[in-house]
Amino acid sequence: MSKDSRLDEARKKISEVDSKMAALFEERMEAAAMIADYKKENGLQIYDSQREKELINNNVDLILDENLKDYYIEFLKNTLDVSKQYQRRCIKGARIAYCGNEGAFAQIATKNIFPEGEAVPYKSFQDAYEAVENGECDVAVLPIENSYAGEVGAVMDIMFSGSLYINGLYTFQIEQCLLGTDDASLEDIKTVVSHPQALAQCDNYIKKIGAKKEEVGNTSFAAKMVAKEKDKTMAAIASREAASVYNLKVLDANIAESGDNSTRFAVFARNMSRYIGGAKNNHIIMMFTVKNEAGALAKAMNVIGAYGYNMSAVRSRPRKSLSWSYYFYVEADGDGNIDNEKRMLKALGATCDKLRVIGNMEGRID
């Protein structure tokens, strides 16, 4: 066979393979679009580093020629990048509810978690949560805990009475800044306005500068208020981003009590995104009330532990509808065994008046 014949034969073979690959590419992208729809409905991020790592590790073993494995890994990485780009296009337009205005920590968290989505502001946690319940938005991003000030009680109460599920938990460092008007100095400040959580995080600092506290619904609302009032004796505790948005001056930075000031945000959706059975572990989030009898709470906790679940968070909150009665919030890590989980929940349900699983994810998502 001549050189020209061999070249023609090779090109013909490549054309045949390319034709098959084009059909398979369309098939793969159809599946990617289905995944994008699922992620949109369940408030999941497009990028999943663990899933990509597993896919590459599993598929590279299909290549028998050792000399080609490195090239195939690059091929897979490029394919995954294209898939993510297409998913972003499919998911673009997802509406993400949050509490506050532009520059609020929740808005910053929302754009970090869902850079391709439309962040939609609401005046309260309740409004943002209900926007998802009634279909105005696809998901909501709300804070549930601060490393210094503790749980966000208002959100906990909404979770207990609401219908949404947590499909993601994300922790972000929070830099609390003192923002004032351009003509203000630190010595001028007599009143500090912010959300109660932010005020609690910076309580000693506020006392140190001798200012009084005034609560508002959100840190970004506080910044907007200071900008509107143009009162150099008033300052807001908010983000650096809020200073840029409202043309305020950063009078002081990193003013929170704890140097490690972080907030956990939860992604709420109408559907629960279950972890895939067979995973090495799962992170389950439950809320429940116990029967009004001696040792009922201890029995519930013992059930969770007896089935091998390690409780990483346990909190109680008073029930507003019933005096001196409480509900409990529990996060626990299990071994990913679905049958074991079902047995645990059945046994736990027998000790509880009300039990609701509000999240079940593969591993911790922090």
C-alpha cells in the first residue's frame, strides 16, 4: 500500500470515528441538559469537583494503551469543561432569592454559589423563603449559623414550619466593616446600625467606640440607610462591597469579635436532592419534636447514635405556637447505607411527635 493510500485510509477511519463521536456528543449534551435542569430545580452548583474526579478516575481505566491515558485525561477534562459551559447556558436565568440588597453578605454568597443565576432581593428571610415556595424563585440562599453569634433563629423557625429542603451548605468568611459617610471619622460615630447578628458579632467593638446600637433587617439595608441619612454620626456594619455600592467610606475593617468570623448559608429548594446510594457517607439534616414524657429527648438521641450516625450539630428552639415546648435541629453524618438510614428514621419516628428530614446530601458540603 502506497503512502498516499495509507493516508487516505487513516483519514477515512478518522472521518468515520468523528461521525460516531458527533452523534455521541449530541447524546451526551442532551444528558448534560437534563442534569442542568435537575440542578436548577434542586439548587445545586454546576461544578462538582468530587464527581469530576470520580468520572476521570473511573473512565481512564477503560483505556488499555498506557501511552494514551494522559491524553485521554486531557480529553475528558476538555469534555467536562464544554459540558459545564452548556449547563451554564441551560441554567442561566435561574432566580435565586436572598434577603437584603446588593452588597449584603447573602447577595455575595448567592453570586459565589450561583454565578450564572439571577440574584433576587427580598426584604425578609420569610419573603425570600416564600418566594421559592410559591414559585417566584427557583431556590433561596439564607444564613443559618454564624461561627460567633450562633444560629440564625428566624431562619430556623421558618425551616421548621416551611416546606423547603436544604440541598447545599456553604461556609463563607465574613469581614464586618464599619461604614460611614465621606466626611465622617471614627470619632464622630454615635450610632451603629446593622442586622442583630452583625451587631452581636461586633458588640465589644461598638462598646469600645462608645456608640449605641440600632437594629435593622439586613446589613445592606443599614448601609443604604447611612447613605440616605447623610449623617456623619451614624455608621453601618456591613461588607466592603456595600461601601462601594452605596458610596460609603470604610472607617474600620475586621471589627468582629472573632478573627475567624464565618457564616454558613443553606440553599433551599422545593425538591430534595438525595445523595446516591452507595456513597461513602451522607449528611442528613432533621428537625423534630419529641413526646411530652420523661427521657423522650434522650431516647431520640440514642436512636440516632445507635444506627452509627455521628451528630455534628444539635440545637433546640422554642415553639412559638406552644409555650415551654421545643423543636430540635440535628445534623448527622452516616455511612451512606440507605437501608440503615431507613431503619434509623423509622425508629426515630416512633419516639417523635413530628419528624421531618429537610436535607440529605452526599458528605458534608461546606
